[in-house]
Amino acid sequence: MNTSELSRRLHDSAAAVKARSVDTDAVIDAAQRVRRRRRASAAAGIVIFAAAGVTAGLLTTADSRGRIATIAPAPLPSVRATTPVTPKTPTPTPLPTPAPTTSPPALNLPPGWIAAPAQPVAADLARARVGSDIVFWGSEIGQDAASGYGNAGAVFHVQQRRWATTAKSPIDGRFGAAAAGSDHLFFVWGGNLSPSSTPLADGATYDVATDTWRKLPPAPGLTGPPVGATWTGTEFVVVGPGECAAYNPTTNTWRVLPRIPGPPTQGTVLHVGDRTYVVGAYSAYLADGSGSWTPIPSLPNATVATMTAATDGQTLFAAALTGARSGPVTAPLIVDSFDPATTTWAALPTSPAQEAECLVPLAVTAKDVFVACASSALFDRQTRTWHDYGPARSWGGGPDSVGGGDAVAVGDEIVFAGAPTLIYRNP
């Protein structure tokens, strides 16, 4: 095609277009209507396809141009049908047959005696009444102290009929210690770790109200095994084989007392009125503020030694061995009373209690005197008659008076500590 021919055709086409009458606005409106119809159809299609997809388990979506896409969901894990299992009722396990037990023997207590709980810990080498309570301290570990001595302690609250253990003591356990009590303090001093050891020269006090111990400062001159100790109302007095000293708990200090002229080797230290007494193979008293000891008559019926003494605050009572027994044969235990006003001894009626090689528990109230050794008995001070209890072991669970049990008077009651603890009150 040459140039002239091309020019002619372009001229003809332009003329044809110009000859037509076109409504441009109408064309634009028509195009917009078509676009809206397509959008509506697409939306309806999405709803239809979505519903169909959900029914069929498919997921559907649409792109920005309205095109529909179907997405297959991830396959669900297959669940295998199982046959329901009926739970089995468990077969009850039969309870074991209880082993046969032996009931504790029924107590066969004498009239006026009742039983209280036993001590929570072994503590019986030193004891003292402290106010209305009783403190026990120290014990043997193993048979005949084969493993030494323990320093555990226990308090028996007599009025409440209950026991409590003490805090740990700051001093070692020992035997042969001197003990005494005030209205709130328990005092312990000296003793030995073994029969061949050097006597200990230390001690401590225990406050029952606060459950606290305090170790004592060194005592001047107290180097030998103590005979005993007592509370004077202001001081704890310790009597040794010769030397004596007094401890003041308020000032936490010691003072030296006059030496005792006839050194006792065994006995009991007591305070009655304004005098400190030592009652034993050698007996004497030291008046408060005095510079010397005054001897008193020996027990009239004791041929061996005084084992123990007790007081109601006015009269002294002493239980002594007569030495009349031979081997297993026993003899009556001698009990004498001492009147501080006349400084004389008087024998009580013959006791039905039998003596043996034992530490004699002795307790005194305003009405009664209780004593136990190979056997036990109670003396009624009003009727001046003895009640024979026989061996304490025969009470059925009562304390063994030979090598066990200890008697302490608190007010009108007598406490015999053992297993169980027994309490007597004169009806």
C-alpha cells in the first residue's frame, strides 16, 4: 500500500466516525450498571459457595476480584469405635485381724490413792518441790548407766495433774547431785559422772515459769560430793563433806558458810524455821546468821545410816535402816520424828514397811507420813496408826519402790512418781 492509498483510507474512517452521533454519558452509565451487577452476583456466589463448602466440609474464599477458591481442610484424626466397658466394682480388701493384745493390769490402789499420767521422759536422779510443782532431772542411760547419764528433765504440775518436759539443761547428766527448790526455781549442784570420776563442781537453776536454765558461777570450796541442798527462803545452801556454801539467785553469787565439824557422808539437808539441818550418820544444824554448826542427837534406832528425811515445815521425820536384815530377810523400816523446839527424837510406832537396800521415798504432810522401801505404808498422824500397803509393785502397775519411784509432798497431797504417777490425799 502506497502513501496516497493510506491517506485516503484514514480520511474515509475519520469521516465515518464523525458522521455517527455517540452519547458518551449513556455509555458510561451502562458500563457502571454492568459492573454493579457483577459485584452483586459475585457476593451471592460467595455466600452460596461458602454454605456449600461448610456443608461439604470445605473452606471457600474469594480474592479481590470476586473469584472463588476452595480450600480442603486438614483431615481430622480417625476415631476408632470402641465397645463401652462396664467398670468393675473393686473387691474390698479384708482388714487384717488385730493381733491379740494384753490389757494393762487394773490398778489395785489403796484407799485415797488415784493414778495420774506417767513421766514423759526418764528423769529421776534429782528432784525437788518447786512451789506447787515437782521437778525431776537426770537419768541413767542403759542398764546400770552403762552408757552414762542423761540430762533430760520433767515437771509435774500437781494441781493440773499433767506433765511437761523441761528445756535442755546446760550441764551434763550425773548421779549424786544435790537438789532443792524454791517457789519458782529448781536448783541442782555437783555429782559424779561415774563412781571413779572426780566430783563435778558445777550446777544450774531452772525457772519453771519461763522454762529456762541458768548455769551457776563457780562455788568457793565446794569440791567434794555434796551431801544435799535446801532452800532457806533467800538462798540455796549446799552441804558438802566438810565445806558448805550458800547461793543467792537474786545476785547470782555465792558465800562461804562455816565448815561442818563432823563431816557427814550420807544424809538429808533440810531447812526448818531459821535453821539448816543435816540429818544422817552425823546430824547437826546451822542457825541462820550463825558462825558455827550445833550437833544434835543421833537417831536412837538407826544402827546403819539415815537414808532420807523430810519435814512438814515444823517437824522432821527420818527413815533409817536398822541393819537387822540378813540376806533376803527384811526388817521393819524405822521412822523417827524430831522436835526442833526440844532437839529430841521420838520413835513412831513400828512401821509395817520393810527395809531393803534402796533409797527410801519419804514424804510428810500435816496429816500423814508415807514411806516405801521393800514395802510401803502410810502413817496417820492424827490416829497414830499405820496402814500397810505391802509392796508397791503389788498395786498393779504401781511404781517399783526398789530402785524406782520417789515420794514428794505438795500441800496436803503426796505424789509417788513412777509408772504411773500416783497421788494420795487424806480424805
